Amino acid sequence: MIEKQLLLKRNRGDERMIIDRKKFDLAMAKKCINLRELKDLAHISNSTITKVLAGKIPLQPKTLGKIAKALDVEPIELIQDEA
């Protein structure tokens, strides 16, 4: 179902997924970790996390999955809601 929701967003022309920083920060707080610990848990570079959060590089589905898994949340819970 989550994959279907992400696919629907893409089909409506919104091809770029963006992490909602407030949701991301809340998930990090719930897990009691910082960015360095997230990087280790998600097996992604600090550079990638920083650039994704700043919107400098597109968020790839695999990266979103790794971050969500490390934070024990569903990927859709980290994505900005449509305005």
C-alpha cells in the first residue's frame, strides 16, 4: 500500500519526494539519535543525508527506505504532505 501511495504521487506529476524536516526531526527524537548515529544505522553517508535534507539532491526511494528503516517508521511518514 505504501508503494502504491508513492507511485500515485509520482503519477500526479510530483516526481520529487521531499523529506518533511519536522517529521524527520520528530522521528529522530523518538529514536533518541543524532545525524551521525542515523548515518551509521541507515548505512548512508553524512553527505547524502545533509544534501537530501537541504534539497540539494533528489531523494531516491532506496535512500528513503534506508532512513525510514533506521528510524523504525514507514517511508510515507517522512515525506512532505501535498500542499
